[in-house]
Amino acid sequence: MSDKNSLLSAFKDEISSTNQMTFPICVDSFTNLWEYEFGSLEDLPKDVDHIIAKRALELGLMDSDF
């Protein structure tokens, strides 16, 4: 498994167990680590946005009108 796939898999597992308080910390931690490991956020897979938005909706942190 590539480093990117491994990091994405860990993020998916971690974000699924977040709550309203830990969600932003999890997202910040993931994006900071990704940027550190790969130099920028430009090559983030598109499904990361979907994963983040879906969980934010589930937690009531975002309206569905995004």
C-alpha cells in the first residue's frame, strides 16, 4: 500500500469516530500531515472533500446546502 493510500485509510478510520469537538482537530491533523509528507495539499484526492463534508453533515456541523 502506498504512503498516500495508507494515510488516507488511517484518516477514514479516524474521522469515522470523531465528534463535534474532535472533528476539526482530526481534519487539521490530517491536512498538516499530508502537507508535511507530500509538500502541498494540491494533490489531495478528490474524495477527501467528500469524506470531510459527509462527516460534517452527520455531526450537524454543516448544512446540506453546501
